[in-house]
Amino acid sequence: MNKYNVTSDGFYGEFGGAYVPEILHGCVENLKNNYLKILNDDSFKREFEQLLRDYVGRPSPLYPAKRLSEKYGCKIYLKREDLNHTGAHKINNTIGQILIAKRMGKSRIIAETGAGQHGVAAATVCALMGMECVVYMGKTDVERQFVNVQKMEMLGATVHPVTSGNMTLKDATNEAIRDWCCNPADTFYIIGSVVGPHPYPDMVARLQSVISEEIKKQLLEKEGRDYPDYLIACVGGGSNAAGTIYHFLENERVKILLAEAAGKGVDSGMSAATLQLGKVGIIHGSRTLVMQSADGQIEEPYSISAGLDYPGIGPLHAYLAAIKRTEVVPVTDDQALEAAYELTRMEGIIPALESSHALGLLGLRKFKPEDVVVLTVSGRGDKDMETYISYANNLKK
């Protein structure tokens, strides 16, 4: 992955790096020095692949969405990450990271979560491996994603509602980092996206790259070629998007469209469209684009989707957008909600609100009849039913 690969000091162009407190320097260095050795080790690969197959249920299907294809005038395939165990792509990463944690002799796992899918996935693998799990979640998100909180607790995790700031994903991440600073010796921080200090963005992208690996094989079988004309995914921190595009970055024939959360509109003051609104800054250990005020204070993002409600973006995505390898399109709450209902009514699939942003992008582009479009449905909509139902009720009024 030459020009798209991370450098040895953790940068993608000007983005990335590891900006961490002194107390965590040893932990991050230790991980940096070991993660590639572990990922390339045959026993790790065997265990990871076996769990992805027999526990997660991979490969996830590549589904030809006939009615959606007719509507948008092209061939649309849906990569069904919503069918994974725990209902999203997050499990690919948590299984990989807990296997790394075990091999590094760590006994306690911490995680942050927004929509709760990563928290559930972390709690799930901790139950599987018999390890202690502590999940930090903003109080706002605890309220809007309560079913996921109950699942985490049933799985044996301790969920800490975070009451600082906007009480969402950014604040949960801050608290998780504070915990890590207090317990560096025995604790492994399973970060849920391609964010944080190096080597996390690269490690998470590699663990999620199973998505694009499968897309290549599945397209070859269905279309006689191993690449699409377009890849579409939603991007918050950006792990499902990174996994979807990983093995296609060097293939210039593949156009990459990523949907970010515009909230009430990019210029409304209520948005999480970091690539439109962000300026270079440092957040949670890496140099990337951050929504910030003129004096560098982080601005509170807003999205109807708890998983996209983040004021930063993974450094790989900041870089790919800067060099124009990806096109990032803002999709509003309303466009996402409309797209969720459209998929549900046309294909019988209820998507997560995050994935609905990717679906909302379909109506913002014109495609040719011969175009092969692969869109990743990153998660299922169980956790978002209240939001969907209140949207439908408002429409009826």
C-alpha cells in the first residue's frame, strides 16, 4: 500500500503521529513495536480467521439490491456488516485487538463508545476471553442507546456514563484515556475506530480490511472482476470506511465516496462534518482535522447518529481527502432518515443510522447503468428504532 501506507513514525502525509502523555509513552511504544509482529504471526492469523468465521459469521454477504439498483439506475451491492455477530463491523476490530492484548500479557480492557456498538463488541470479546471490561460512554449516548448499555452490562462489562462536555463520544474518549493514564501496566485500550495515537489508526484499518478483502473475492464471483466502479461508506472516526476501501486504494479505477454527518446542515452550527469544517489540530493523540473555534477550542459536533457525532476524523481519512483520493459528501439527518426508510421499504433491511448516511449519498450522485456500486451497511438498526419511530410519527403529524 505504498503511498497510502503509514510511515514508521505513524504519519499519513501531515496527519497522524502519537501525541500522548509521558505516562502512556511506554504503552504506545510497546504496542508500536509489537503490533505488526503479532498481526503477521501465523498462530495469530489462524486464531483471528477461525473466530471471524465461526464466531462472527464471516464472510458477510455481498447482496445485490435489485429494487435499489432499479431506482438509482446502476448495480448496487450491499456489504452486509449488519449481519455480523453483535450487529456491526466493530466486532472484526475488537476480536483482533483482544488477541493482541492477550499476547501482550494485558488483563484488563477499556473502551470508549458512542452508538454503543463498539462497547457491545468490546464487552462481547471480553466475555469470550474471560477478561475485565470497562466501557466509557457519554451520558447523552447512554440515554439514546440504552438497549446497548443493557447488553454491555449483561455481558459483564462496567459502563461508566460520562457527564463532562457534550456527554458524547469525544468525552467518553477523554475519560478512557484518563483511565489508561492511571492503569498503564495491566490495561489495554481497545480503540473503536481509526483514530488515536499511532499505531491505532493503522492497526484498526488492518483488522477491518477483511471487509475489502471479501469484497474483492465476492465481486470476482458475481461480476467477473475484483473491483467496483464506486465504493460508498459512512465516515465518523472512519473504521468501516477504512476497512471498505483498504485493498482498493491503489486501484485508481475505483472512485471512493464517503458520507459524513452534516447534522442540520454544514453551515447550521449543528453538524459533525469534520472534513468540511475541520482545521488541522490534535485530538486524542493524533494530528488530524478537528472541528475547532478560532482559538483552537474543540467545538461540539452534532449528529442524529451517535456513532458519527465526533469532532475529529481518522488521520488516514484526513490524508485521503487532502490528496483527493476520496470524495467526502455531507449528508444531513433528514437525508439519512429518508434513506433508512427507503432501504427498509425497498429491500427489507433496517440499517443503523450511521449506515443510513452512506445510503443517503446515493441520491446525491448520478450513476451510469453499467456502474457497479458497493455500499457498506456498517450496522443494523435495532439500536436506532426509537429515532426511526419518532421520525415516522413526526411525518404523520
